[in-house]
Amino acid sequence: MRGFAVLLMMQTHAYHSWLTPEAKTSGFYGLSRLVGGYPAPLFLFLAGLGLALLAELRHGHGASVATVRWEMARRGLEVLAYAVAFRLWMFATSGFVRVSGLTRVDVLNCIGLSMLMVGLVALSAPSHAARLWRAVGLAAVIAVLTPLAWDTPWPAWIPDAVKGYWTGRVHGAFFPIFPWAGFTAAGAAAGTLLAAARRAGSEGRLVGGLALFGAFTMAIALRLDELPSPYPVDDFWRTSPSFFLIKTGVLLLVFGLSYAWSLAPWSAWPSPLRLLGRASLLVYWIHIEIVYGGIVAPTLRHELTVSEASVGLAALTATMLALAYARTKIRLRLPLAPAIPIRG
């Protein structure tokens, strides 16, 4: 599932960076942007799911609430440290001229903060039921408050670098915690249920049920969107709780399909998708430098046709697969942070 998100991410970034302005008026580019809206939710969902499985393991082994809380915080802080390092790297490779990029609220920032929120608010709770309902409640609260967080007037004395963690209406705020952290909370709820289903030997039924629930959620969200909006600003594609529900439904469907794929006869074969997923953070870091950075291929920006950019994407994918293979062989210690979607 993470490897699939990496593929969607790479195609989105490659076409966004390399296509000419004329090529970006095509229906093909519109489709690329449409599917490009899902790597971020996928990575965030998987971050919450993985964190929940870890928390359930620790609770099951009798760890204290304080111990689990510290481990949850440590995991989130680790990703935040990588976010800071990445921003410093991009600042250096830009020739130390894009100072505003240092305070950009990008996906790694969001993943680190959302892991902190979900881990401390929900997954460190002492009972399984409390962990589940806190995760569900956190996702719902974030979704419902997103339009207000984005469009309520903020005091002018608050720096944009701070406001960017709450609202996407300021420059450089690509992934504020509203609504993006809600996908991490949804993933944590799914992971909490998954851990219990594994203990009961009903993992397959649980995943199938979640996939059906995802389809039901999408249908309900579409009906809800037909009702008058209670918010001052109605922005379906950015802040609407209905759109959040639709994306969550898609995530659950992809989760179910990924589980079914893992049970297929070919799941035992060497898997490029699994390889990319295991090295997602490294692939994210390097491919961003190749596509957007000023060292490897800056002359390709906005210069390629769709066919030329597709050839470049194929070469980029092959290079990232080779890098991921080397990473697994050398066993570099990098976190399996499900971080990395698209920009904007």
C-alpha cells in the first residue's frame, strides 16, 4: 500500500515539475493531479495504522501508559527531526536563497505532528476501547473543525509560519494538521481494530468489513454534500468534511485491495511495490531533489511534453527502485515513516 502511494507520488511530482505549460492544459495532466491527491492521505493513514499496531503491541506486553506515551512521542519527534533536516537540505541545494522554504509546512512536518497528536491523545490510553474511540473522535473533530481553522480570521501578529500548521490559506502551508492529521487518526483507528482482529483470528473479515464501510462512507458523504453548508466558506476540494469522508472511504477501499493482493499467489514473488514502500523516506528525499532540486536536472523544469516526461518518469522509477534495493541490502537505518505525498 505504501509502495503504491510512492508510485502515485512520483508521477505527480514528475509531471508537475517537467511538463510545459501547454501540456498542463491536457486532460492527461488533470487525471495526474486527481490521483495525485491521494499519496498524502495514504502516507498519513499508514503512519497512524503502523503507530497503532506498535501501541497495541506495547500495551499487550504490559507496558505502562507512560512508557507507551514516551514511545509514541519519540516516533513523532523522529519524523519531525527528519522534516527539519530535509528543509535544511533543500535550502542548501537551492543555493541558500529560498529562505521561505525553511518554514514550509510540508508533509514530513505534518506526519511528525500528527503522529504526536494521535499517539499522545489516543494511542496511549490504557484501554483498547478508549484508544479506538479517541482515534475515531480525533479524526471527526479535525474534519469538522477544518473549515473554521482555515477561514476564521487569525490575529495579524501570529506569524504565517505558525498559522501554516492550522490553515492552508497562508503561503507555504501545503499540509496543515487540519485536515491532514485526521487521516492519521483514521489510520490509528483502523490499526487498533486490526490488532484486535489479528488476536481473534478474524483479520480478513475485519479488512473486508472496513472496505465495505469505506464504500458506504463515500456514498453517505456524497449525500451530505448536497445539504446546505453550515460553514461561512464552502470549499469542497480543500476543507469540506464531506470530501474528507470521501478520501477516507477511498483509503479503506485501497486498504482492502492491498490486503487481497497480499493473499494472491503472486504475493510471494519479489515485489517492486513492497521494495519502494520499505524505502519510502529515502525515495521521497532523493526523488524530490531530482525533480525539484537545483543539482540533478534543473533544466527539465517546464520543458517536456507528456511523452518525454513519461520517459523521464520511467527512468526516475527505475532509479528509485535501484536505490530502494541498495537500501535494503545495505540496511541503512531510516524510519519506515509513511511520509510523502504531493505538493499543494
